[in-house]
Amino acid sequence: MKKHKKTKTIILIILLLFLTLFMPFSFVSKKANTGYDHIMRDNITNVNAKVVDIKMLGAHDAFTDGIKFNSKPNTIEGGIVTNKAVNLLAKGLVVRLTRTQNASASKMLEAGVRYFDVRATKIDDKYYATHGYIGREIIEYVKEIVDFLGSHDGEFIIFDLQHFHSSAGENYDLASSEYQAFIDYMNTYKNDQNKSFVDYIHYDTNFDNLADLTYQKVIGTDAGIIMLAKCEGNSLIYKRDGDADTNEAREYASIRSYWHNDNSTNKMRSSIENEYKFIETHDYANILRVNQAQKTGFFTNLKLLRSMFSWSLLDMAASFNKKMVKDKDLFMKYLDAMPIYMVDYVTSNRGNFNKLANEYIAKANKNL
């Protein structure tokens, strides 16, 4: 009898290990809120409000909903996902720790998202959304954004090309022509108004200082796009620096975005509070400021265990996002210092996260 129980226990452990390492799914809903598709037009009454002060919901690694168990590793970017042993023994776990969103661009836009953190890789003359693995082609998301803007006057989005890889290198290593080729690629699609991605960029970085850019200037007579990238010399792109990883005062070209790089709830809370205090005591009023309120998935050291027990980045986010909107006063305090609130699983309804975040953001924008 004891031997039989021991055998059952061993089988159960093996089954749990199998589930943990191989299953790519998350325990979250794909249902997203709607009704926030005019979150800016309906709430920003001051047309001269500075863009750097406008509050908005942001999607971290925005275009990763296309990453699945059968997705191929991004060999150009490299990293642990290209390890054959890892893909053989634990691909489900790695996929769960690389997929940060489970909604399309149109669903996120309807759920109030206006800031998109974009990771792209050029593969055989096409551009794909990537985060370790290769997801959907970028043009699929561009189409949804351009279509949305075509029917939503008064709205604008920030397209932050934070990581860009090609066979020629990455980010700062790439010539400006590589970035222009990427824009040309996105510009191949036109919506029903016969407008493309670039047609919604109403500024010229050679003359329009980001610090002085107003809501009216960005939307023009219809809707708008602000594009950031690690690139210089392009009139359509505001240069962005790398993320801050220490609380050191230094200048940034257009955006300060502190990466907390942890998956502990207590440490994340403490780090966000420290970033708030840092922003409040340093002069970053003329650039975009992001509250990176998302946890990091770890594949090494003891933090891997916390990642495994949390199951996935989506599940981690569902729990953490819920906690962060529970205290309205605290949320509003952070929002005032860091107007872009960026998270994983931005469409999560757990604890009414998406609904409450949009309500807080709308209220703050009415007071600009």
C-alpha cells in the first residue's frame, strides 16, 4: 500500500513538473474592456496641454499576443530562448515568461491604451514583433492603429520603438537608414481616409521641441502619432535613450523610464515609491516619464522559482495590477509624477484594473 502511494506521489510530481515546464497557457481572460476609445478627446479640455503631462495607459512589450508555443526563437536577438536544450525541456515556461499581452492593438486601443512599447526585428525584409520569440508581423498592428486613428479624431498614440534588431545590429548600432526603411514599411498601409502611419505625424523634430509639444499640435486636425526610437537625425522620430536602471540624475533625450527588474511585490512597490521620490526631486518636467509597473520574468537564480510559482507574466500582472489600483490616492500620486502608466496585461479586468486605471487617468487629464 505504501509503495502504491509512493508511486502515485512520484507520478503526480512528474505530472506537475511537466505542466510547469511545457504548458504555454496562462490563467487569464482574453476579454478586454471597451468604451475608452475616446479617452483623450472626451477628457482633455485644454488643447494647449503639454504632451509630456498628458496621462495615459501604456502596454509593456505591447505586441506579444502573437507569441505561442510554436513560435520560433529570435536568433537575431539571441538570448536564452535560442538555447536548444531550453526549448526542448521548458519551452512552455519560457513562452509564459515572454508573452506580456494577450490582446490585439485594436482591443488595447478600445481599452484606453495610448502608449505602445514596441520591440521589432527585421527578418528577411519583413519586420516582426519579438520578445525572445517571433510573434506577428508588425504591419498587422500598424493597420489596426492607423484604422483606429482614422475614425477617432482627438486621439493620439505614442509608438516607442524601444528595441530594434536586424542582421546589421541593434538600436544605436543601426544606421538611420534602417529606421527610415522601417517607417517606409509601416507607411505601405493606408486606411479608408487614404492616410498612412506618417500622415498622423504632425510635427517635425527639427523644429518642434518635445517639451513644447501640445495636445493640439500632435492631433492636428484629426488624430496623431508620436514616434520614439534610438535614432538621431530623423524628422519623424524623437530620440530616446536606454531605460534608467539606477536612480542617478542624468539627462535623457526624450523619456525617463526606470526598469525595476524584479518580481517581488514588496520590492516592486518600494522601487516604484523610490522612483516617484526621485522624479519629484529632479527636473524631468520637459520629457516623457514612465511608471514601469510591470514585473520581470527570470530564467536564472532563485527569482526563477518565484516566476514559476507565479506561472506567467500575464498572471503576475493580473495580480499586481489589481493591487496597484486599489489605493486611488497612491495611484494618482504616481500618475502625477509619471504620467505614462505602463504594465503587462494592460487589458486585465481583475480587480477592475483597466476600468479603474482609465477612470483615474480621465480625471487627471480633465485637470490639465
